[in-house]
Amino acid sequence: MRHPIRPLLFALLAACGVHEPSSEERQATAPSPHDSHAALADLGYELTASTSLGSSTISVSAPTDLASGKEAFTDVIDGLEATTFELTTFIDLYGTIELFPHADPSSMPITLSLADIRIGDRSLTMERPSAGVGLGGRAQLDLGEVTAHVTPRDGMLQQSWGFVKSPGAGDLVIEQRISNAALADTVSGVAAFTQHGIGVHYSDAIWIDSRHRVTAIAVELDGDILRLTVPEKVLRQTQWPAVLDPTISPEVAVDTAISGAV
């Protein structure tokens, strides 16, 4: 579901000769394999694949500047915690993410919890996922057939979902439930605000395969669900392993229409 502000914004842009890109145009305008090297560098990732005895492994390295940085996750009671300039992030032992904006200490934390990861009609998630601190101070979430990471970087959180091999036939869908926030669909993702207008922005994602080929994946807001869908067509063209990669950044509501309730 797209918020009414989106068509109004693009109607204004259309008057200036700019139009909203279609899904086909998003696919066509995604960075080329050559350009994706720069995109990966900007994200702070090195994505490499190795094969041993017929099995593949994925490696998504944390940004080198976080190896001993103040933003890195550390173990705390009942979970993991990292602090950036504007956010404190707590991840419990089952992978639920709580975001505490420093500018609004009185509000409940904005919470992201995994609802489902599925390929076609088959769920890929474990009943009891687990979280721990990985290399470079990133949070590592073991979700069964999927490994997720959350990496603090330059005041933002880089979320990634790693897939060693093709999960099967059908669209790949990742759904997260967001709570304690009013939600607004934006041009490049979804904004989530506390009752005082302080919050975070969850961006559209990119799908990166081992050839460094990049495909833009839009996040969809459906009630309180954030949904990322990698079409089966894209999966068939993917060189494995691959990573789905959105970001979470601080956001302040300024004259923005908001839907939902805190």
C-alpha cells in the first residue's frame, strides 16, 4: 500500500518533467555489474563466494572502520546493543530489533520483528532464531536457511539477508512487523515515527549477487508489515551467493502526512 503523499509528490514532479519510475524502469536503471563494485564499496561490504567439496559459503564482511569503532554491537543482558549519534539499537536473543531515538527518550522504542521469510509457499525461518555479535561488531542472526546481519555504520544501520544458494522456486519474500510507530510511505522506503515525530526511515533495498550485479527492490508497506520481494525472475538470473540489503536511518517528521497510530 502506498501513502497518498507519493502520487501527490510525483504529480508535482511530473509538472517539472519528472515521472515515477515503473518496476521495469527500476530494474533497467539498477547499477550495471561494473558500477555495482562502487555500490558495494559505498556499503562497506566485500561479498565473496568460495566452494569446497561441492558446498558454497557466503562471506559478507563488515566495514573495516567498524572493527573497533564505538558504533559496534556489544553483548549486554538478554541481547546486543549498539549506539550511534542519534539511535540506540537493542537486538534481543531472538532477533527482534528495538530502536530508541535519542531525541525522544520518553516514547516506546520502534520495534522490528521478523514475521516470515518464504520462497513461494515455503517458510525458510526457524521457530527460535538466535542472535550474537559477529565479526566487526555487527549483529548476526541465525534464521535457519538464512543468515541476517545488522551493521552500524556512519549513524545508520545496514541490514542484510544472506543466501548461500537458491532457496527454491517462486518469489523470495521477507516480512517484518513494525510496531510502536506511525507509518508513512515515502519515495524511497517507509518512515516510522514516534508520537513526537521522531523516528527512522527504512529504505528500499538492493539485491547483490556474487557477480556484483545489483537489482533495486522496493519495500512495500502493508498495514504494519514491511515487505521486501525478490521476484522469481531475478532469482533465476542470480549467481549465488547473494545478499538483500536495506538501510535504517534516523528520520524527523517535518510537514509530512502520517498514516497509522502509535
